[in-house]
Amino acid sequence: MIHVVDMTLLAFLALVAIAITRMTNLFATSVLTGVYSLLMACIFTVLDAVDVAFTEAAVGAGISTVLFLATLSLTTQREKPQRSPNWKALCVALLTGGALVYGTFDMPHFGDPQAPVHQHVGPHYIGVSPTQIGVPNMVTSVLASYRGYDTLGETAVIFTACMAVLLLLQHEKRRDEQSAVEEKPDKEAMEHAMILRVQSKFFIPLILLFGLYVQFHGDFGPGGGFQAGVIFAAGIILYSLVNGLDKARQIIPPNVLHGLVAFGLLLYAGTGLASLFMDGNFLQYRALAEEATHGEHIGILLIELGVGVTVATVMTSMFFSFSGRRRS
Amino acid sequence: MDLIVYYASWALLSCGAFLCAVGGLGILRLPDFYSRQHAAGITDTLGSAFVLIGLMLQSGFSLNAAKLVMILIFLILTSPVATHAIAQAARQSGLEPKVVAEEDEA
Amino acid sequence: MSDALGLYNYWIAIFLMMVGFYNVIASGNLVKKLIGLSIFQTSVFLLYITMGKVKDGTAPILGDGYDTFSNPLPHVLILTAIVVGIATTAVGLALVVRIQEHFGTIEEDELIAQEDSP
């Protein structure tokens, strides 16, 4: 039965991908990309990857769509229509696809428990994680503890991307003369958005609370630092969309935001250094407390907090940079 | 009793699926942007409500049912506002509703 | 036939990969290229997660009554990949905004024409 659901969803996904290629209106394409990400999240849930589905839904359907729409509002809405499909590119794509399909005939069938990927490392982690770390969500235990070094690198990548976006988009042009003009249109816009404002007053605290829940519940169910950071950022972005960027900037000053971006990464690396000073290796959490699993829990808590803070502030400051840029 | 709950949940799930399909058909076939919003509204409210209530019946009285109730409440509270926002944005950009020429008042 | 059922997921992943690839090389608009790149990335995620699924398994979260779990290792890799993907897409979009401000267009052929003419 799971096969039928799986195959139907994948067929929809292929259709949406073809539709994205064929459309020339870029706004519609961005929304279709959000639909694509949501379908992908459904497929991940069917394939038992609940943490991944959570992240894909939050990141792909949330932040990604917002960033694409912000870019499109600063550039153009329509793509120049191609007179005829690009035959050379189509041939290259078909040849590459054919070669890859030829390669799949040696691959293990879907769901095969004897596949090589399920020998050695996977069962080892599943076997030792309950006793060594004691956290029910094994994805969190692998992400935060067994492969914690990779996650540190990933947090550093997010940090660097934030730096790059800030360097590219930080200085808005002609800001002073714009601010005097922008006062009046803002008031009219606010009256039109009355229903949205009332609604968002009800929902934003719940969104932020849900973000905190996901952050600290990541040990017991799907969740963790990344998903929580993105949900938190989504709440702040909703506030900024409804009430204007200036008000959002008053509530969360950009200096504080940039400081928190660095703080999250420092917290993560600092936990690793702390375990170094406490007679362990770098990022060996068992050195942080008397009992090994207790130390692991403390370590996972701290680094997930660091990741959550970094991701939330990075997404927020990227959104502020994009929407603070005036259209030239 | 169990059998009644089972069949009731399946009836609700089928109704919900049918309503979602009808909503999808409406989005494709209705002539105007504003009438398509109505079709999308069917999917958002009654379609998803039936599906969620059917799932609640299947999961009994448990934490899962509580989570489904919360999802239902949030969906009912946010989807009308989303529809309103889309329709208002269209109106503000100047999209006029398609008006059919009026017949003679007999 | 059982081949088709067992390999269907991989073939769809390859199809999506090629759709994204075609978008990247054949489209003239820079934003469309980035969208194609994002489709390419998600198709690779699909490939990995498909390989991680175990028949009759469940999500890799310990619970009562479950003893067969899907492999958590691909899930961890793909979690990292999703977030890195959005980070690089954001940098790409920031570059597109600056290109638009400097050149006035984001169509590839117009950009090349502007650069070639002195």
C-alpha cells in the first residue's frame, strides 16, 4: 500500500517539475517551487524520514519561497520566453539521464534490508545509541553527537552565507530621502492589513512558542535546532511582513541580530572547547559531566541551542537584508 | 461500536477526499480569479476538516487526537485570512472581477 | 516488472535531476537557473532518503513495540544538505539582486551582450 502512495506522490512531483520548467511567469514558478517542496516533505514522511520532512517543509516551503519572492520583487517578474526548446540542452540531459538509469540497474531495490547501506555503520549506531547516549530520536543523537563535527561545519557554512548576504545587500542606497516619503504609504497599507494584523497578533506568539517546543523536543521526536530556528524566523518574518520592516527592526535591532549570529556558532564551538578543557577530546560530550550519558545530554542541549540561535538569526537577517533593499 | 467508528471515519475520509477533488476541479474550471478563490476555500475548510475528523476517529482518545484537534483549529483560523489576503492583494493590484452583462429585468 | 517497482523511486529522482539540469543549462533567466539548481538538489535528497528506507521499518525514533528502524545515517546527511542548500541559494539570490542593480537585466544573453559591447 505504501508503494501506491509513494508512486502517486512521485508522479505528482515529476508533473510539478515539468510545470516549473514550462512556465515563464516567475512569481508562479516560485509558488510552484513551494508546492514542490511540500510534496517532497510528504514523500519524505512516507519514506520514514520525519526529521528531514520537517526541515524540508519549513525550509523549502517557507524560507525559500520568501527569499525567491523578495528577489523577484527587486528584479523582474517575467522570464524572456524561449522561442523553441533548447535541443542541444535537451539532448545532453537525455543522454545523462539515460546513463544514470543504466547505472540504477545494479542498485538494490527499494526497501531492501540487505542493501549495503544498511550494513556496518547504520545498525551500529542504532545498536549503541540507546545505551551510549540515551536519547530516543536517533537522528538527533547521530547529528549532534556521533557526527557532531559535520554539524559544526554546517553551522559555519550558514554563518558564512549570512556574512556573504550581508556584505552584498547591507547598504541600502538612498535611504535618507526614501524614509520621508515612505511614511504616508505605510499608514494606508496598515489599514488595509487590519485583518492580517489582528490575526498575526494571535498567531505570532504561538509560532514562537512552537519553535521553542520543537527546539527542546528534538530529543524525543522529530525536531531539533534547524527546524526550530527556521520556525522562529518564520514568526519574525510574519511580523515584519504585516507591520513593516521598520517596526520589526525596532523590535530586533540589527546589531543584536548580528551578535546573536556569532553567539550561536561560538556556543557550539565553545561546547567543544569546554569538553577539551575537561579532559576529553574536542566535542566529546561525555567529559562534560560525571556520568557519560548525562554529559551527552548536556552537550546535545547546548549545541542544539547554538544551532537554533544561529539558524533563526541568520534567516531573519537575510530576510531583513533582502526586504530592506530599495528597488533601484 | 468499534465497527461504527471505523466506518464513520472511512465515510468522513472519503467525503473529505471528494471535496478536495471538487475544489481542485473548481480551481481549474471556474472562469474568474475571485470565483476560483471560492473553490480553493472549499479545500481549505470543509475538505481538510472532514479528513482531520476522520483521522481523529481512527486514532481514538490519545495524544494524536489532541494534536489533530489543534491542527484543525489552526487551519480553520488561518485559511480564511490567507484567502482574504490573496483576494485583497488582487483587488489592490487592480484585478477586476469578471462581470457578465445583465439580462433585461422583466 | 519487479525491477520497475523496485527502481521507480530512483528513476523519478533521475528524472527530476535532469529537469533541474535542463533548467540550469537551457534557461536564460538567472532566477530560473537558481530554481533549477534547487530542483536538482532536492532530487539528490530523494535519492538518498529512498536508499535509507527499510521495508516494514519505522522512523528512527525509539518507541515501544518497534524494532526495525530505517537507517538514520542518510537522514542526518540530508538534514545538513537541505540547510546548506538554502544558504547557497540565498547567496545566489543576493548576487542576482546586485547583478540586476548593476546591469539592469538578469537575462543571460543580454548580460553577455552588455559585457561584449565596449
